[in-house]
Amino acid sequence: MNNVTFAPVKTDQPSHLMPVFGRQQISFVRGQGSYLYTADGTEYFDALTGIAVCGLGHSHPAVTEAIVDQASTLLHTSNLFEVPWQTAAAQKLAEVSGMEEIFFSNSGAESNEGAIKIARKFGHLQGISNPKIIVADHSFHGRTMATLSATGNKKVQDGFGPLVEGFIRVPFGDIEAIEEAAINHPDIVAILVEPIQGEGGVNTAPQGFSYLEDIRQICNQHNWLMMLDEVQTGNGRTGKYFAYQHTNIIPDVMTTAKGLGNGFPIGAVMTQGRGVGVLTAGNHGSTYSGTPLGSRVVYTVIDTIQKDNLVENAANMGTYIVEQFKQQLDGQNVTVRGFGLMIGLELPKPCAQLVDVARDEYKLILNVTAGSVIRLLPALNIDKAQADQLIERIVKMVKAFLA
Ligand SMILES: *Cc1c(COP(=O)(O)O)cnc(C)c1O
């Protein structure tokens, strides 16, 4: 195999990794486009892309070139100086996001931390000393203290109390619960939701995207910040550059990460409208915020998504895949949900074991979330032949599983 340097693992010694991940007993040594390869050369179709991270596929030449060239030029200076690649990346991201101010972070959770800080400062600027943020059931916002407190999943929170205060939880999709909270809590300053819940099972609110439009109206009415977590749904994934673009509204604060760096760890918190101007000099920062290397990767990822029309491709391929699933799995009691290339197949029974079945029997990497939802997040640049390959393997597997 070409160009693979194997890690010097000492197999006669114990692993020293903190055992926080439930890992599958397989490792990949190389990736190319939509495919991953083990050391013996076995090829796997990657329909997960590191959980919506490698949107351009593995080893994309433009990203590789950007990393290699920048690594041999300048990795890091500091935000004590102007960083031209950071400025350029922010210009690109503003163009595709419709947002005005951008702060680069290093992960999704960190981007959401930034959003939470913006909401709190927004409250303090109005004399609200104990500002509260509305969040939803079944949400996922990250693993830091504030973001796990905002997350609507007990498993993420258990063992880590006391949680960060200042979050009010409502059922996802329940507008009345938000209106009720507005009456009971005069100190609410923001609502934070995912446009489509990823970890929660690839779900919009039951009423669809009109939920976001209703939230926008409520936020306008009460002078709250509308904040969207687009860590997973952003960067072309759902067939729009950002999922909020399926609606005719725009949030005040938006976060993203995952597909923003195609595997390079970088995220962003962005503002427009009443979110602008809240954070000022000295309010926020990070040593690694928008390094020359990370910023150049962001610039290159966005440039590639634009030049190769990948948002359009995600929309078209997504529509095709979902139609095929609906036809070919007709009568199987499977609910197919798709937004571009963020696709969920809800099965009539728990199906966590399909992760192993897909990998071992169908050479297909996927994920099962919320117990019974097969989640597919393939690369945005898959072609029709690859879509057909994915469809064929999934249909076979699901039919066998439900037979
Ligand atoms: C993955 C994810 C996060 C957390 O991102 P990290 O980079 O793992 O910190 C937050 N919100 C959503 C919606 C996510 O999917």
C-alpha cells in the first residue's frame, strides 16, 4: 500500500487511552473519496464520513494541498497579529452563511460555548443578571460543562453535576411550551436549537421547518437571540449551505464545525442582526482561533464546495437516495427521512447491531442513533454509481434484518 506510515503501536503493552469511547474492533489506515481501507487493503464504503466531518471525502486533493503547502509555510502565529487566511476564511464563510461576524473555534462544543456566552452577555447588556436560554429535549450540543448542560440527553449529563445553570428545557417542536416559558421567566435571552436533530435521530420538529419560523417570530417579539446549532447540519450537508436556508428566516447566532474543516478540527460561532457587537475586545478568545493552517483549510473547503456545486449535488443525490429507499423498502415498515445527504431510516425495532452487520457483511460504515435510526452521512460529492452502491447494500441489509 502506498504512502501509509503505520503507527508504532507496541502490541505487547496495554493501551493507555482513557476508555471513554465504545470502539469497533477495526482500524483504517487510508481513505480515498468515499472509501476507507484497512491495512490488508479491504475497501469499505464510508457512509458516515467521521459523523458528517469529511464532506469532501477522504484525502481530497485540494485540502491535502492546502495543508501541505501551509504546513511548510506557516502553521501558527497568534491573534496578537493580523492573520490574512483567517480574514479570507471569514469572508468566504460570511458569504455562504449570511452571517456578519465570525469567531473561529476548535470544535462544535466550543462554538456552542461561544453562542452561550453571547446570549449571556446580550442579557447582561440589558441589565438581566441571571439570563436564561431555552433548549430542547433530545438535543445534542457537546461535552463541555455548559454544552452538556444544554444537551437534552441524561446519559451525557449523568455523573457530571452540578450542571451549568440557566437553561430551560422544552419539548422539541413545542411552540406553546416556549410561550409558556416566556410568561414564567422574564429573564430569558435566547433559544438554542438544532434545525434537524442529528444525534436525536435525524429529525426536524414534528411540524417541520415552520418550527424555526415560529421561533424567529417569538424571538423578535421578546427581543431574544435566535441561536441555531448547525454543527452537524451545516456546510452543505442538508442540500442547502446551512439548514436554516430551507426557511425564509435567518438566526442571530449560528454555530458550525464538523464539515467546516473536512477533518481538520475547527468550528465557528457567527452572528448577524441583534447578535452583532455583543462580544467585544477581551470577551472571548482561544490560542488556536483561526490559525493560518486551519483558516486556509476552511477557505479551501468552502471554495471546493462552491466550485464543484456540492450543495446542489447533496440535494440531488439525497433526493434520489430517499426516493429509492422509499420505493425499494416499500411495505417494510421503514420510515425514511432525508435532508440532502443527512438521511435517517427509522426501523420498526431497535437496530444498534446493524453497525456491525453493515461493516462485516456489507463493507459499509454507518451509524445507528436514537436506538432504531440508521444514520447515513455520506460525502457530498458522491456520484450516482456510488449512490446506487449505497442503496443496494442498505436495502439488502434492511430486508434481511426485518425478514
Ligand atoms: C457533533 C455535534 C456537536 C459537538 O461537536 P464537537 O466537535 O464534538 O464538540 C454539537 N452539536 C451538534 C449538533 C453536533 O452534531
